[in-house]
Amino acid sequence: MRYSPAPEEEPSVTPTRRAVLFTGAATASAALLPLPSPAAAASGSPAGPGALPAATPPLASYWYPDSLPSGEPGEGITWRSLREWRAEDDADLAFNASTVPLAPRFTPAPVNTTARTGQARIQSLVSFGPTAGNPSQGSPTADYYALTHWAYLDELVFWGGSAGEGLILAPNAPVVDAAHRHGVRVLGNIFLPPVVYGGQLRWTRDLVRKDADGHCPLAERLVAVAAAYGFDGWFVNAETEGGDAALGADMLGFLTELKKLAAARGQRVTWYDAMTVNGAVSWQGALNNRNEAFFEKADDMFVDFRWSPSSLASSAQLADRLGRDRYALWAGVDVEASGWNRSVNWDAIVPATAPHVTSLGFYRPEWTRNHLPQGHTPADFHAADDRFWTGRSLDPAHPDTTDGWRAPALSVADRSTVSSLPFATTFNTGHGLRWYEEGRVTSETPWNHLGLQDRLPSRRWVVRTEGARPQVAFDFEDAWRGGNSVLVSGALTAPVTLDLYATRLPLRGGAVVDLTYRVESGAAVGVELAVATVEPAAGAAPPYTYLPVRPRHHGRAEGGWRTVTVRLPGRSGTVHALGVRLTAAGGTPVAWRLGALAVRQADRPERRPAPPTGLRVTAASEDALRLAWRPARGQVRQYTLHRVLPDGTRRFLGGTCQSAFHVAGQRPVEGERTARFEVRTVGEVYTASSPAHVRHTW
């Protein structure tokens, strides 16, 4: 695999001052701006800052249903009414709308004998940032909840909301793009808070109010928001006390209409166990006659933390009698305060020796980041997150069944989306201490942007060896591309096989695998590609064939990194698993990095992607710009943005899956009057297009 920057080419059209003006109100969406007219383009003059609106940072969207609080919002907070929202007036929509479709998933044979298929699933309620001030497209810090264990998740809820900021949250694009790449749905959040937290019953009434025709306008508006932003539905949490039977009936009518409209758009609705059918708030910790009407009108229900073994058992039985899937009930487990130290009656939800009772709902698993001490590193976070999802053994093929924390890997079979060619990964986790391209640092700025996250190994980390087990981890001190690589370190006292991906890749003649790796220290490491073309039994090792990786004959070395192409045997069939086997003479300690892997058809070379068109500056401040462009034709993995300095150096500014980007911290260098920016399309195997350019006069 190779990131291939194209030769610099000036575009045939240079945006003029007129081309980058907002049309109409300053709230118009950047994605909807007109391109320059031929006459304007012919003048070739660069855009000037004087006529442009301010380049405010785009933020994740949030609203009240309709009426706003009394008084004035706090600093950095904007009060908005969902009733007034229109896509064409949403200035940040181009930055917030997901572009990655929901990938189809399959369930491979479980890696151990304890995980189940077709039983309990997992929903997670995650707060990625504050309600107000949550960036649309990442931020310049590596300290972020960069969730990577998507393989165990079924749905993710973009949790948040407060009485002083807003009650309805739309997920930002990076979270949705990363989740969709792994086949996980993302729901926005509707939070009507308890009175003690500032909740007002009028907001509940605003949400469920009907128009003259008997319809609920905000049900339609919520479905329109999810469709425009590209996420998958809503989590409805009505916890404001003081309601009556009439309000309960209105809420049921609202939920019925929301579900009907959502289903027509392929969206889903989760109901939270709080309001009962009589309009009162009374957390049941169960599915029963006080909330079953809401459950029947929703796709699923999050059962409040007050559950008991008997209440979950009766809930599952009632779901069965209603003709509903018992695994559409998420039994809530609150891990916000103590994570894997939480005492949980696991046998009430996912018993080890009987069918699972219900599904599992985690509340605030970002504890794995939040509990870490000041100054922690991305590697510290991933070590904690692996402990949470995989368990104390840190190897899902060898789960520790004596661990008091029954990690998801012990109970729930992982799933994969790696089922078509080409497939490529640089193991990018979506954050880093710096940015690398072809093994070279092109930005020293820490960053996070989940939308740039690759499809990652789901079984972390399965290591098969007769000798000492080396350490395996995402490491952030070097990378081929993005912010990290996979580091294997320790004494290789016997051959070590590292499982990487469970796949369903069609095997045709001409298929090859590209491996990019480097030996950082220690003795020479023998590398073999592990390929299984037969599905193993549950808990068994894949029946690998080991193909030698011979760098001296087929490799390309750059800065210590080496890319080697290995041809896959056979002309038909399916690749079910991919891994690597490493050996070192004499059991010498080594440090070996894996930077990239790609599976492609060598006889069908990937075409260079088309460049974006119509690149323009849509807003400018003293040190910040908003850029927008037309999406490139064909398959697009992402776009990368660079600034070209006067000496020709290209400085990485960011990447995105969207067709708009906000860049901050831009200042002229000495002697520079006009800044030059370029955007490239990046294809599925990381080939890059020729650049689109735009200039901006300081």
C-alpha cells in the first residue's frame, strides 16, 4: 500500500472574490454555495478576506423542541428551536453530515467457546463531549474517546443534553462515519431532564404537540434531521416529572408517529424506561404493563438500572408473549463512575450456562478514558479500553472466566464488515500525537478525528504461540500513515501468529496482499502472511496457510518501512481470516511494527481517484478559514488538506469524509502575501488524486 501524492497541478479555474461570497443570509450552508461563474473565474483574482463572513468553528448541533429557556444563554451556548430548523438554513450541515453508508456485517465463528451468536447485543450511551462547543470535525488533541471495539456494538447513542444548553443532540459526522464503517448504527439523543436538573414540563409538551391535522410536527422534523445528517434514528428519554394521563397518551401518539416516519427512512427508535403510560416518571427496571405500550411502538427499550434478576426474567417473558425479540431490551449497566470495577449480576443478563436473558446497555463506557490520570497518553487509553471490552486476559481467544468483570468478548460474538475488495487499512485509530504520510511526519500537531479511523482488527489481541507471549498494542510513536501503527514487542521464543481480521473476501485469480512493516529493534524478523480459506469451528484457530514474505525480491523500503506484495494462491473461494506469523532467531527481543495492509486485485489496478472540484473559501477570519468543494466522482475514502508553504513544503492540515472543512491557526509566514491550500481525494487503497488548489490573500 502506498499513499501517492500527485504532481502539483494548478486548477483551470481560480475562484474570485465573487465566487466565495455567501449568497443570501450569512447562515447559508457552505455546501450549498454557488460555484464561480465563467466570467468571474476568468479574472483569476484570489479571494480576499474583506467580503467574507467570519470563519466560526463548526459544532455538533443541538436544540430545544420549541420554546427556549428564560434569560440569556451562557458563553459559547446558542439556544435553538428544532421547530425552526431547516436544512437549507443550517450553516454547519456540510461539516456535520455523515457520508459513510452503514456497512453490512457478518458474524464469523466466535473466537472462543463462551461468546454467543444471535443472542445478547450491546448498546452504548456515550458522551463524546459537551452539549455546546462539541467540534464537528475533530480537534487538535489526541486526548479523545477514540472508540475502536465496534465489533461488539450493535448501536451507539450520542449521549448528552442539558436544560441550560439544549435537549436534542445530533451526532457529529466523525462518530457516525467511524461507526458506519464498522456496521454500527448511531442514534441522536432526546433528553427531557428531571426537574432537579432543570427540566420543564413545557418542553415535553412542545415535543409531543399536534398540529391542526392531528400530526406531530416535531416527529417529522426529527426524522428529517437524521436523514440530512446521515445518522440512524433517536433515543427518546422523557424524565421530566409532573405529567398526567393525557400527556402519557400524547407521548404515545408522538412515539407512534416518530416510529412510523423513521421506519420509512430506515431509521430506528429506542425508548428509555422512565415515563409510564399514565404520564408520570417512574423508572421500572423492567418491561411491564406500565411501559409496554411504549416498547411496542419503538424498536427497542433501554431498561433502567433498577432491574433485578427477576424483573429481567419477567421482562424477557413478556417480550416473548408480545411477539417481540427479548434481545430488543437493553439491560442498563452504569459504568460511568467505576468501569470494570462495577459489581454486576452478569448471570441475570448474560448467564454463562444458559441462554442470554436480554441484551446489554452500557451507560458511559468512556470511563476508560475519563478515569485516567492527567497526562495520560493515547496508548494508556487503548490499554484501558482493551481491558474493558476484552477482559483481564487481553486475549479474546483465551478469556479469563474468573474475572469479576465479564467483558463483552466473553459473551457476545464479534462481527466484521471486511467482505469486499479492495480492502485496505493503516490501522488508524482516529487520533494521534502527530500525522504521518509514507512514514514521514507531515504535522507535529496532536489530533483526533474519528471519521479518519480505519476498519480495525476486532479480536484484540489474539496471539497464538507455544512460547512467551509478546506485547501487542496500538502504538503512537511511529506510523506509516495516520497516527499509529501496530507494535509487537518482546522475546519471540517461538513462532508467533497474530490474528488480524475475520473476513469474507472473495478470492479470485490475481488477488494480492500488500504488507507495510518495519523492524524497529532487535534481531531480524521472519514474516509470513497467514491466510485461512476455511471457516474454523467456534473457539478453534483459523486453519492458516503461511505464505512467505520476501522483501529482498519483492519489497520497497522507505525510511525503514518496507512494503511487500504477496500473491494469494487459488482462483476461487473465500478468505476467512488474515494474520501474520513472526519468527526471530534465538528468542531475541524485538520490536516489529505493522503499518498497513491491503487486499486488492493486481490484475485490476485501482484507478487514481478523481480530484474534488470547485474548491473555494466560504468564510474567513484573522487566522481561520472555511473551505468547501464539490465531492469527487467515484469511490472516496476521505479527503486530505494541506497548506503549501512558499518553499514548497506541504503541511498537513487535516482530513475529512465531508466536502467542507474548517482550518484554524493559519498565519502568513515571512514574506507570504497569499496562502495556497490544496485538497486531494484519497481512494480506498490510499491512492491520491491530483490536488485542487485555492489561494487566500491575507
